[in-house]
Amino acid sequence: MDLSLIIMQLLSGIALGAVLVITALGLTIVFGMLGVVNFAHGALFMIGAYAGLYVASLTGSFWWGLLLAPILIGVFGMLIEFVLIRRLYGRSIDDPLLLTFGLSYILVEGVRIVFGSDGIPFPTPPQLVGVLDLGIGFFPRYRLFVIALVAVVLLVLWLTLEKTRIGLIVRAGARDPVIMQVLGVDIGRVWLAIFGLGVGLAALGGVLAGPMRSVNPEMGSLVLAEAFVVTVIGGLGSIVGAVVAGLMVGVSISLVALFAPEMATIVMFALMAVVLLIRPQGLFGVRGRTA
Amino acid sequence: MPKSRSTPKLTRRTALAGLSASAAMLAMPRLGRAADETIRIGFPTPLTGPFAAEARDQVKCAELAVKLVNDKGGIGGRKVELLVRDDKLNAGEAATRTLELIEKDKVHAVVGALSSAVQLAVNEVTRARGVIYVSISQSDTINEAKDFSKYTFHEALNPHMTTSAVARQTLKKGMKVAHLVADYAYGHEMLRGFKRAQAAIGADNVGEILHPFGAADYSTFMPRLMSMRPDVLCISNFGRDQANAIKQAVDFGVKQQMKIVVPVILHNQRLAVGPDVFEGVVGGANYYWGLETQNKTAADFNAAFKAANGGAIPTDYGAYGYSGVGSLLAAMQTAGGTETDKVVDALEKLQYDLTKGPQHFRKCDHQSVQSVLVLESKKKSAMATDNDLFAIVANDSGSDEMLRSCSELGHAT
């Protein structure tokens, strides 16, 4: 087996992993900070792709779609938190889970009604059409862009959480919301922002995936399963875990595709099973955490 | 119907039922009389799930076939009714719905199903109960002797027909061919068909990659496919898998190096990813509306569909719904009713031309012998209208030679 092929395969894996990271990140942040298992995450990913497509077709530019869709859907996410999920804090973890599960059906059905159940074309932005010659092979420009953009988003997210006052409040809120309230922080606003951020990241994932896949109302269901696998491998609630696990899953799928292509989907679940056997809390998870 | 009955008591419910029945009789005197003898056709199809777009077209066209017969006074004065059921692309669901259609709704025949597994399930139920089933799924496992019965008919094309027609147009002696194949019955059947055709032509197989059914990402298969350096890449999968696989292959620059070929090129998937992605892709089809310029039947079918659907055009899978129901109704017309053995006999002798030229069912396996189209997706600048998707590369008229022989399928000859 030729080395350049393996390198190309690794690169495909990283590009695949980048989308997994961005979607799993939203899921894990919301769980880690709010204790909400968001089953509507996949549907919001799908809504993000439609919103991106809609904004792009209104403005004639993919870039507006990429910028505005995550913000719009993030605000929509805040609305969901404020109207629906907020009422369920402090209750069993199943309650928000069931709520978001139901919500996902409503969202998918809503999109079917508005946009129809057929797939819709989502053109690659003209600047990123085509392949780049890397010397060892050709790689789609758009996928390289996705890797770069995800890296930037991760960096910004990390800096915000670790280096700013807002990040400090968020981290502290996740650890002990009661003390935060005693200290005079309106924890409700923090939760609102966190949920919005998680949903915005799902929407960003959707817009990024749009030009790579066909956009249709069911596109989120598979993504939800993948995002859950990644979060479980990385450890529920762990941001570093989501990043490491997302890339790990992407690269594993890619390398397995090289040797046993029909196993490409199963490898992700096999990886999850192995991790759960050896480290039930996930690679970077905290043992015994129940939110 | 029970023959003897005690004197009926007039309850509010029966009175209401009677009232509405007589109202209906006043409104449609001719049809009302025959209400009990309505001919009912069951139609299971995956209205939800990834093949929903194709399924909806099937229903519209099947309804059209029924409407045209009813407009002409039905069959022997009996009205025809289509009972559509959602099989959810699930074999268990399909079996349950089919059983209900037979036991509860007392259908006279079943037409439908899209996926290979669902088709097998429906066939299992209809065969056991001696009910005629006309399949419109492009997999032909039910034509093989082990699943076949005299009640089983296959209206759709089969993998062998489409792959050999496509291969004839795209492969040449000495060409290198690689395959990307969905890892389930449909993909395996198409791969088998292509390999047989390429062996006959003398093209070389340079590799096969099986991908999981319903995968969203195909990027991980692309570097290896490119490294095989084929002249032609055959992508054998269905529905959204086709759209995603072609889209991502194009992203990786596959089209600069090789030609993309598919066994069945799907109207709705071409719409779902746009002209630039599909440009130059060649594939087989049972029907394409553009046939109307060279075929009178197609022109009539298009016109009837347009009239019934606000100017829309019928698609490939839609045409299956039309010809599947249409051929059955034509046979019932000949048989003068719904008596199963007579209808089977009439179907076996039927020569029909509903959408694209003459068709008939081969005696041994009840496969519909029909023409196969080979289409090439047009580039955007060459499209005259939004519906002008494909150029017709070939229109092979139907013959027994296109099919695997009866003995190969295990039938006594």
C-alpha cells in the first residue's frame, strides 16, 4: 500500500472528523453545562442546513448563509430553551430528553411541509469548487476549508471559555450553579446563552455539511447518532473529549474504509464499545457524573 | 356476505348509513349500484423514508391509471379503487399492510413496493394467499424460481437489463472499470449485472468497493477509487445514496479522470443535487418524459399526467406506478372481471403499450419484456427548460435476449 494513499486517506478522515467535532461539540456543551440530552440536535443540524441554503439563496452568497444561519438558529435555540426546556430543569434527565425527542419530529415534519421531502441542491461556494493538487493527490478545496474553519471555531471557543470573564462564569456555572446565584450571577441567562451556543454549533455543522451532502429533511438523523457516539467516546460533557473523539472516529472510519470498506460505519460503534468497556466514563469524562 | 339474515333492525347508525348510501346513489347512479363489486387494488409503497419522492410519483401515476379506466366506465361496469398504504420501506410493515389489504379490505390484487426486501415480503404474503402481485421494484429476486409463483408479476426493469444496456453504451474492450456498490441486495444485483456485461465486452475490472447502505459520506472511498485509475466508475446504489455518492465523487475531481456510470439514473436525485454535479453521468431508465418526441404513447402519457397534475411531468418511478396498475387493469378488462386464474391468464397473454412502446410478460418468470433507455445528464447550458434533464443516448427495444434465461432463473423450460 502506497504511502501517499494513506496520507490522502488520513486527510479525508480529518475532514470527516471536523464535521463530527462541530456537531458533537454542541451536544456535549449542552449536556455538560445544562445536563440536557438534546435529541433535537440532529434536527437542528438539518434546520441549519436549510437556513443556510435559504439565506444563501436570498443574498446570493454562501458566506452570508454560513454566517447568519448559525446565529438565526442559535436564537431559535434560545427560544426553545426559554419557552420549553427551562421548565424542566431540576426534574429527571428523561424529561428534557423526551421533550427534545418530540421536538425533533416536529422540526423534521415542519421542514417537510415547508420545503418538501425531496432533497434540495446546495451548491459549493464558487471560490471553493474543485480540487487542490497536494503533490500526492487531489483533495477538494471545500473540505480543506471545512478543516480550517473548524480549527478556527475551536480556537475561538477555547479562548472564550478559558481566557475571558464570560468563560469563567460559564465554567463556574457548570460546576456549581447554586453558588453562582449566591454570588449574584443570573444563571438563567448563562443557561440561555449556552443552549443557544450549542444549537448554533449544530446549525453551523449543518451549513458546512450542506455542500458535501444532499440537503433533505432526514439528513439530521444519522448525524445525531454519530454525534452521540462521538460524545460517548470522548466523555459526556467534555469539550476536549469531543474534539479528540471526533477526529479519532473520522480517521478510524477513513482508514477502515481503505481496508474493509463495508465495515466503515460499524467501526465507529466498535470503537465506542471498546471505550465503554475500558473506560465507561469516556476518554475525558468524569466518573459518576449524572448532571 | 352471509346469505340469511334475521330481520334487520333499524338503528340510528344503519339509518344514517342507508341515507348516505342513497344520497351517493342519487349523485352517481351508475357507480352507486356497483359499490359492492368495486375492484380494489392494494398499493403498498414507501411514502415515508428516503424513497418518499419516488413513492409519491408512483402513487400519482397509479391514481391516474385508475382514473382513466373509471372515466371510461370501469371494468365491466365496476368501478376501480386504489388503496394506497405506506410500507415505510420496512419489510415487516409491508407484510402487515399487505395482509390487511387482503384480509380486511379484500383487495383483488396488489401492485407496488420499491425496495428489494419489501418486494420479497409483499410477494411472500400474496403468494401464500393466491393474490396477484405486480411488483414495481427494480430488483428481480422474485422472478427466480424459489420465490416465484404464478401470481407473481414483475413490471419494473431488472438489474440485468439496465446494467447490460448501460454497459453497451459506455464500456469498450480493454477499458478499466471500478465499482462503488451499496452493500445490500440491490447493489449486489447491479454489480453482478455490470460484471457480466463487462466480461462480455472485454473490459477489465480494477476494483470493487462496497459501501454501507444509507451512508452520508463517501469521501473516504474516493482516494482509493482514484488510485485504481479506472476509465469508468460504476456507482451502483439507489435514492439519496446515489445523489451523495456522485456529489462527493465530483468534489474529489473524479470526473476529470473517469466517466461516472450508474445502472439506474434517478430523475428526483438529479433534481436534488443539480445539473453541474450530474453533468455527463450516464445511466439506465425505464422512462423519461423526453421520449415524447420519438414515441406517441409517451406523449399521450405525459399529456394525461400533466392534465391530472397541474402541468407536472411524470418521472421514471412514476411511470412504473402507471404501467403496473395499467397492465393489471387491462388484463382484468380482458378477463372480464377479477377472477384470479382468468386474470393471470390474461396477463400472461397481454400485449400492452402504456408509457413507451410494446411490453409483455415473459411466460416463465412473468418479467415484463420492455425497452430500456440509456440517458446522459445534460449540462446546465444545454437544458432547454428546467425539466430538460437528460439526453436519450439509446432506446433499446425489448426482447427476450435482454433477460437472463428461464433456466438460469431455475424455471423448468
